[in-house]
Amino acid sequence: MSGAEKIIVVQFKKGRGGIVPGDIRQASNAASAEKIAGAMASRHIGVAAYAVTVDEESGDMADPRLLVSHGEITDLMPD
């Protein structure tokens, strides 16, 4: 697996069974992701910024590391 670290901002929404991840937006760096998440916080039930490892070949994400969160969120990748 050839992985690269990416910074993403995830919107959370209410779904069947609780809070679920919604749209994902890529950010250029951690500071930018934190600023984006803060700006989006009032419009969503929850918003979080993560650093994730992305497999360049498959596009699969792994090892999410929470940078900042606002509101209600859930695990990005439950076991």
C-alpha cells in the first residue's frame, strides 16, 4: 500500500440509527481544515477535521487522526 497523508473535513448528519458521516472536503493543511470546520460548524449537526492515510491506488482511507471537532460527531471508521 502506497499511502499519503491527506487532511479532510467531514460534515456529520442525522441518519438512521444516529449520527453518520456526510460530505467530505479536502483541505490543504491542518490549519486550513480547522478554519473550514469552524466556519461550517453552525450549519451542520457536527463537523470534524482529520488527518488520514489514503491508499493512492485504491483510494481507501485508514488511520484517521482527529484534529478538531464541533458539535455531534461519531467514529469516522467504526470497527
